[in-house]
Amino acid sequence: MKKFVVVAVAAVAAAAVVAAFFAFPALFSRDAAAILQSAAAKLANVTEYGIDYSITNSIAVGEDSMNMTGAMSILRKGAAEKTVMRFRMMGQTIAVEVYSVPNGSYSCQAGFGGVVCERFNGSLPAPSPIAQAASLLSLESQGIVTASAEWRQPASRLPGSCSGVLFDYDVKKIIANASLPEEFGEGIEQMSAYVCFDDETGIPLDFEQSVRLSAETTATSVMRMTATRLELAAPDIVLPENATIY
């Protein structure tokens, strides 16, 4: 009888392990390099999608705190991309649309006289999780950040699964890589980012970036972006009709 109980317990345990593998595959994907290689290869093949993110940014300085909420929607079709960002902080709402189309990049906002679009050079003021993940992959290959596989309960409620990687920044190297004075890194005690890559597409479903300062008063900043919608299709992307363009 005792032997039967031992065998039964072992069988139940084995079944639990198998069930956990299918329910939480990231628990068994402990190789960060494999996750990153897979995500990079899949991202390179995804040329059309629409994804929405909810955003929260919590800043704490000593006993004082401030929170920002917002949303980001990204459409990509071929080489064209449209990003819509809406942020609310201290009772103010800011909305901006950014377009990357064949003839350039534009930032568009609604005004009293209609939509005004202004051409610009450079990167977005608030890069998408996809762009930030691509940057982290590049920094990891240069040894500027170190990556380790880490499983967390996914914040995104989208179907499917994702594999998580924690990136720890080498602050001195990131400052040097950006060609900034060393003073920019003073007081930064810790800087990291967590990305959970969709196992099917490689697109980030969860993104979290945290910075902790160590000075006379401890300060922290934690920004979280969580995917709320993902579709592998997008409409044609063009500038707003009748927009004034500068």
C-alpha cells in the first residue's frame, strides 16, 4: 500500500510538472541568449501589426510621489509606422501622433485651426517598447547591459505566452555609449529593464524600466507598458487628411 502511495504521488508530481510546462513555458526557458535570439529573429519577420499599450509611470522622491498614466498605439505596415501617444499628468492631458512615412518623420497635434504636422529628425521622445527592446538587444550584444532570463506573472492579459528577460545596465558604459559627460551617471544606483517577448511574434507584451537614484534623498522611477491588444494587420498609413505640414 505504501509503495502504491509513493508511486501515485510521483505520478501526480510528474503530471504537475508537465502541466506547468504547457501553462508556463517561460519557467523552463532559462537561457536568456536563446530567448533574445528567438525574439530578434521573429521581430525581423513581423512587418505588419497593430498593438495598444497601457502606460503607468511612478516617480517617488523621498515621501513625495507623482504618477502619470497614458496609452500608446502603434501601427506598422511595411516601412511606414504610426504611433499615437496620450499621457495624463497633474491634471493635464497631452496627445501627439508620430508618423514615419517614406518622405520623412512627422509629429502631429490637433490645434484650433486643425491638425498641424511638423517634420523632425531623430528618435521619438517616448520610444515604443518595440524600439526600446531592439535597442536593448543591441546593447546586450555590446556588453553594455547583461541579460538574464526571469519569469514573472505576465501583466498582459492577451492570449498566448511570453518569455521574460531582465536587463541590468552598466551605467558607466551606457553613459559612454551615448557620448554623455560622466556627470550624467552620478547618483544612479541601479538601472534595469524587464521585457516579456511574445513567444509567437517576438513583440514585447510587457515592458518595465526602473531607475533608482542614491543621493541625499532616494528617488525612484518605474515605467510600465502593458499590451492590451495585438493584431498582425494594419491599414495603410498616411498623414492626416488636410493637415498643415511644416
